[in-house]
Amino acid sequence: MNPKFLFPLILIFTLLVSTSLFSQSRKQKTIHYNANVSAPLMSSELGLITEVYSSTAHENILDKPQRLKDIKNILRNRVEIKNIPNPSDQKECTLLSEVPLMNYYVSDLQRDANFNPQNFNPLKYLFNFYSRGTQMYRVDNTNYFIIIESQYK
């Protein structure tokens, strides 16, 4: 075999083997669902979905079992609101007012005038629900923090 062809062949072979080994060595993360996502949708959760998806709630969420399971997982297990009054325990993070609204289906969707953790609808905001890490946002002018746990555990 001609030596000038041997080097490129070896180089290509080495790249293919190393790429293959790298892709197989990465740990695959799986989505963890708590058992409570199997429970039926509560009327309060349906209200949160309808507020954001309006007349398209069935075609976008309710008629798609996996999508509904993901939404129930977000609402039931992955969003936590914490009041952290001690400034030394607080961390710098994105303000809620900086997160865009999810107003694709309801064009006149509004931010809440007053934040109430009991009826906060996380679906109204374009949070990064599907990132690999935990996300944290601060509610403007309050000591409330919205923590979104990663779906990968």
C-alpha cells in the first residue's frame, strides 16, 4: 500500500474509534417520575393548563399521555417555591420579571399583579423545564425563590 495513503487512513480510523468510545462512555440520564404522576389530573391543575393553553389544551396536553405526564410531573414534583428571608442564604439568579410569558396560545396572558405562592402557575412562564440542572428564579421585590428541579435524577 502506498505510504501517502496510509497516514490519512490511520487518522480517519483513529477519529472514528475515539468518537465511538466517547459516545459510549457518556452516562445516559433517565427521566424520573414519582408515582403521583399516575393519579388523575386535579381540577386546580386543569385550571393552570387551561389558563395557558386555552382552547388548545386538549390537542396540546390533555390528549397526549406523555405530555400530560410531563406537565403533571412539573406541577406536582419539580417546582418548589421557597421563602428565603435571610439575605446571606439568597443567591443571585434570574428575576421572574425577566422570564418571558408563555403566551403562544393566549395572546393576552398577564403576569400576576401580586405574587401568591399558593396559586402560582409555573406554566405561564418560559422556564427552562428541560435542562439537565436545577434552575432558580427570584420573584421580584420579595424573598420568594422558584426552584425547578431537573427531570433527570
